[in-house]
Amino acid sequence: MPRPTPSADLLQGTLNMLILQVLSRGKANGYEIAKLIETRSSEALQVDHGSLYPALRRLEQNGWLTAAWELSATNRKARYYALTPAGRKQVDIEHTRWRAAVLAVTRVMRPA
Amino acid sequence: MLPPDPIDDELTYHREQLKQERLAQGDSPTTADAYARRRLGNPLRIQEDVRAVHPLAALDTLFRHVRFAGRSFLRHGGSYLLATAILALGIGLSVAMFSLVEAVVFAPLPYPQQANIHLVWKYDTQTAAHVVGELAYPELADLRANTNEIAKVALIPAALYGNGRVLQTGTNDPVQIESCPTTADLFQVLGIAPALGRDFTAVDEAAGAPSVVILSHSVWREHFNANPQVIGQTTRLNGVAHTVIGVMPPTVDFPRGTGLWLPLRADARRGTTWLLAVVRTPSAVSPQALHAAAERTFQVQVADHLKEYSRTQHAVVTPLPEYLTGSSRPQLLLALIASVLLLLSACVSASNLFLSRSFVRRKEVATRTALGASTFQILAQFTVEGLLAATIATAAGSLLAVILIRLLILAAPADIPRIAAAGLSPAALAFAAVTAFLATLACILGPALLLRPSHARTSQRLQATFVFAQTALTVAILAVGLLIAVSYQAMLRTDTGFANRETLTMNLALRGPQVDPASRRRFYFDLLTRLRAAPEVASAAAVLLRPFEGPVGWDSDYSFEFEGGQRDPHLLTKANFEVITPQYFNTVGTALLVGRDFTENDAEGSERVLIISQSLAARAKAAGYDPIGQRLRVHGAWRKVVGIVADSRYRRVVEKADDLYVPYRQANPPTNYLVLRGPAPPAELLALVRRTLKSIDPAQAIAGEATLGQMIERNTARSRFNVWILLLFASGALLLAAAGIHSVIRESVAVRSREIAIKNALGATRTRLVAEAISGALLVVVLGELAGLAGALHLGRGAADLLYGVSAADPGVLLAVAVLVFTIAAVASFVPAWLASGQDPRTGLQAE
């Protein structure tokens, strides 16, 4: 069986962060989350739709997300994920961590 | 089980959305659907991953494996059930045998530091037979001199029979109770103090000391109502007042069956050998050191007391547990080995069944692999399936063992010590756990090997190994079982020299302060005269020690007059010594070959006479003398041979000895056993004896009533028990082996059905097809048989003591086993091969 593509692999650690960030704008279902990540990155980031759900479960277990069945825009039942207060705090933590990481990488990558 | 995860619905929704997206872009529904599926990935994998996130995921996985295993059990039910049942049977039998062996052989005795307790006795290399050499009272001091090697030493009788005491309490009928006269230190050697009262002291041994007795716990309970005030009370034993000084705790049963312990009175005669020494060594002293010390002592005895000791006497040191378990030890160990072999065979069978099942399931495995299951997951699945089977088998096997233990205890001969205490002890449960582990390995091994890339050849080789192992195990068990069975048959066929098996025998040793040789002769003459006059009785007699009472008897030195001059005084010739009344031979059915029986006229005043057995007579003849009229020196007196009787076996059915018979009116040793037969059945004879006895001397008691047939039966009971167990195991092994090779051949022809069909279509004869199909397996069978025979030979040699009338290398037995196992293997493999070769070629070709 083919495993996730290399680009998705690269993002494995950051997927949680992306999900939290997307949800900080409001609740969304699994499909919407995947689509939002893809469109916001101008299709640069291709989410492995399959790996989205284990990640969602993990975040749910950490108490950062809640999920509930609601009617979607197309009037179908979908499971919507929303941030909890702890989740909102986590978004801030992830932001700080990300900025620090980017800064570090940028310094390393600066032309000599 | 975890709460259901909504993942399925979520994924469906997600897939729908992806599809809608493509439909909106103008794709056909099929393309859109394919895109959606590809984009989302394998739903099974996602489900797995989502589940794995859950904290209880590991448990859940196990649960699902078990459920899957259960389902797969139901689907492939027959084979798995069979495999589980075979395992359960193997586990049940081996755990049951282990429990018996554990209780009888391995369980610790109640005595502290039991490893330091040993029995010391003598073995005379000249007599060769298994004679328990006995000691006399003065040898206690000889042994005690070894202060470095011996901390405490006591003497006990080599056999309890003949030492019984008649106990009369209140108005109850007098009862004979097994009693053990012993020197003062016995309980200190054992390391157990009386539960009530005091131990013996050296003072109790002195001649003229007040008579005292220590009670066993069971005698105290049964005959003294467990009265704690019993200490200091007086009770009558053999009509003599004894003061009860102690009661032992219930754990002490030594020598086995003892109800009363009495002080052994000092006796300076070195010729009165009837005792064994029980020794406690200091912790640092090895049995070898003790043996060396005893050997030294016994050699000094020969030098100091020329007349009493033989130069060929040697010390024997037996650890206490071995002394107590005696010959039941090798028999039980052999049965345990056989049961473990059977368990291994059961494991091989189960493994084989699991292997063939997994072979059938290789498609399922392939499908699951394609669906994303990893090798690890499949292996985990097989492991759980194996564990499930092994767990069920162990539980069922343990249950079976509990039942089997009860049955075996019921079937076991009464003389195996401690067997009644057998049960599922912690050690037995540990043993069961080991067997369960073996069983699990057996269940997992086959399927796991199939996961390897070259599984087809691996599995073939594995199955050949299975057939080999199973054949070898079966041959080994069967050969040993058959050897023991042949030995038992030989025992049954043995002419013991006692033709009248219905003759009733019983202990009637006269007890009491007034009993002396003269009064005993009067009593027996009176009793026998009255009994012979009764219409129920055909003949009646009395004897010193009845046949098969035990391994210890009155072995006496003797010498022929013509040998007298040449005999080395240090080489003593011994023979079984019996004191008998007239009509004894006629009653027990020993043929009088030459000469005459004793009469009442062979009395004190008349010429001293003797009857000898045929083997002794043959010795005289070999020296060129006519035995009749020859004189023999027995017990220090010369006696003339007046008759020759057929050889008889008095100790054990499997043991020959020479016999000397002396008339009761010319001997001081007592007649202690009554023998009688009649037209009336034994029960009526017994009632008659009781009535007659009461009218002559109501203070006397009889004990141990049994017919000669029962005595012989008891003497061979252990062998019969062993034969039963071993043949049971052997038939189990045979059945498993037959089923094993049958299934191997059935599968190999099923796998090769296309090949067989093509050959068939091309005109191969059926005989050739069958030969091709089974020759390989039968070659493996022959190799397995060779290995099994080698094992059986080894095992048989180790158990040579249990064989009688047959050797471990008996070609007849070994050949019979080899032929039988081969025939069964041939038939078991021929049937499926023959059926397969007879199939319509079209069926075979269309099968796949």
C-alpha cells in the first residue's frame, strides 16, 4: 500500500497546527478543513484526507476540539469540529512555536 | 469494546463531497467516484488509525483479534475444535500424571531438613536378589560411633508385620494395630516432637523399665476419642498394661501405617537381625560420606564378629523419600514420561492441524494483506487464535486432570504412599502453565511459518518433521507400554507355587503375657483340629509368614552337611525360612514332589526334620547327593530332609528364592498366620474362624484377611496399574499419529490434485499414483520408527527394574511395535491417496 506522499510527510507534525488554525476562524467539518488548508495554501499543501481523521481524534482527545453532528450548507448531516477554550489557547502556543521555528530555519538558510 | 466511532459516516460524507466537487467540474459519476476514493485513501486503514488513537486502543485491538479468532473458530470449526480437544486431552493426561508424581515423589515430607534423613541397611552381594539386609540391636552402638557422620540414629523393624499389638479399649472387640518398636531417638531423627506428652528416652529401653506407648494421631482419634487427658492413662496392649506417654501430630506416618510406637528393648544378640537404621546426618555431611562411614562400620563388624557377619555384606544408604516411595517411584516416573511424550505428540498434532488450516486460509491471509493488514497484524491475529485455542485447551485439560486424578487415585493400588493427597497443587498448575505455553507455541508455529515467502516448501518440510516426530513418540510410548504389558503377562503366568488361589489367609499372631511356644502350639493344634472338623473346611494349617506379606521375611543361614568342610565361614547361604503345621502344602497348593509332609509326630522329642524346595534339592543333586535323608544345618541345629516341595515365591511374584520348611513342634519362631480352604466360600470360612477363635481365646484378634489370589493380585497391582496407564497413553499416541499422517497425505493430494489428474489422464496406473503420493511420507515414518525404537530401548533400559521375563531389547516386542505402527501409518495414508487417485481427471482439473 502506498504510504502518504513525501510532502504530506513533511507536514505530519504541522497538520495539528493547521487544523487548529483553520478552526480558529469558526467550526468546520472534515472535508471543509481539508479544502480550507488546500485553498489557503493556494493548493501548495496537499492534505492526505485519510490522515486528517486520526489527527482530529487526537486533538479531540487532548480536549482542544469538540465535535457535533449538524446540517451542512448543502443540507446534509456532517460532523462539525469546533475549538474549545483550551484549543484557543493552544492556537496561540502553536503560533509562537511556529514563529520561533520559522525564524530559526530562516537564520540557518540565510545566504552566507 | 470501545463506543462506536462515527468515522464511517464521516468518511461517507467526505467522499460524497469530494465526488460532488468533481461532478461540478463535469466529470462522469464513475470518474468522480474513483477520484473521491483515491483521494480519501483506504477506509479500512483510516478506521484502524482512528481506533489506534484511542487510549484503550491496544485492549480494543486484542478484543477484536479475539472476536475474529472466535469467528474464525466457528468458520473453520471442525479442525480447530479437534486441535483444541487433542491439546486438552494431552494436557489433562500429563497434568494428572504430574499431580500424582508430585504428590507421591516430589512433595516434601513433613520432616524438617528431610535431605539429612537416610535409611541405612545392608546388601549382601552373594544373595544377589533384592533382599533387604537387616541389622541387629547391638549395631546401633556400632553406627553411633561415627559421631562425625551421624547426628542421631534410631532402629526400626525392617517390616511392621509381626509387630502388631492387640489393643482393647472399653467393651469394644480387640483390634490388632500396626506397631513399631523403636529406639529412643526415632522422633529426633525425624525432627518432630509429640503433639501431646513426651518423647521416648533411653530409660524406656532398659530391660524392666515400665511399659510405655506413643499413639499415632489416628489411633488417638479412633480409639481414644481424641481425649487430651490421655497422657498418663493406662491401656492394655497384648493384655499388658502400658502407660500412654505421647501422641504424635497427624503428619507423622513413619514407618508407613504405624499406629503405636513402643520402646525397642535392648537385645545383645547380633544374630537377631530384623531392624533398619534411620539416621540424621549433620547438615554438612553428604550421603556419600555417610555411606563410607557405614561401610567402614560393617567391615569392622566382619573382623570383630567372625561368625555373625558375611564378608560380602555392604552398606546401603537410601534417602528417606526414596525409601518411602519405593518401587512406585520408577513406575510413576515412567508413566509421567509417557504422558509427557503423549503431550508432545498432542502438540505436534495440534500444530499440524493449525498449519493445514492456515494453509487453507492462505487466500484469506492474502486478501487481508491486500487490504492493508501488515505482517505484524496477521501474526498478531494468529497468535491470538493460538492463545485462544491454548487457553481453552488448558482450562478444559485442567478440568479433565481434576477428574482423572480422582479416577487414578481410585484405580491405584493401595500401597502407593501419599497418592490420596494428589490434587491440582501449585506445582501441578505451574506444570499446566508450561504445557499451555507449549500448546500455544504449537498453535502459532505452523501458521506463522506460512507468512514466510517460501511457505510451500517450508510447510512440506514442517509436515514431514511432524510425521517423523509423531511416529518416534508413538513408537517409544507403545514399545515401553508393550514391554510393561508383556512383563505383567509374564507375572500372571508365573507359577508362584500356590495353586489354591481361593485359600483364605489371615494374621493370627498370638499376643499376651502368657503366650510361650508351648501354649502357642497347644492353641494352634486346638484351633486347627476344630476347624478341620467343620464341614465348611477342606484343610487348614498355620505358617510363620504367609506368601506375599511383604518384601522382608525370615531369611536364614543354612549349610548342607556335605558342604560343611569346604564352606567359607564368611559366605553365608540364605534361604526363606518357614515354620508350618501339617497340611500346609495341601492347603496352599504347593506340590509335594518327593518324600512326606510333616505330621504331629514330628514333635520336640523326635528326630529334627526339614522339607526343602526343589531348587535347594537341585543344589544337593548337583553336588552328587540324594537330597532325601541329607542333613542341613539351620538355625544352629542339624535337620534331616524328609521331603521336597515345588518352588514357591514368598516375597514377590517376580522373585525366586530357596525355601526351608520346619515343623511347628520343632521350632521356636511362632506360626503367625492361619491358612484354610474349603468347600465353603472365604466369607463363611472367616465367620467360622471368628466364632471358633472367640470360643478358644476371646482376647485374640485376627487381621489382614485375604485369599492367596488377592495376595498375588496385590503383589502385581502396581504393574497392572502401570500397564493400564501406559497402554492408554500408547493408544492415544497411536490414534494421534494415524490422524496426523492421514491429514498430511490428504492435504498433499488435495494440493496436487491437478498434477494427479493430469498424470491420471495421461494413463498413470492408480497403484503408481498412490505409491507416489505416500512413499515419501512412509519413508519418514520408517525413519521416525527407528528414532522411536532407539528412544524406547533407552527408556526400557532405564526402567529395567520394572521389566520381568522380557528385556528392553526384546526383538519380538520391538518388531511388533514397528510393524503395527507402520501398518497403521500405511493404512492411514493409503486411504486418502487411493481416493484421490480414483477421481475423475476432469474433476481434478476443474477444481481450481
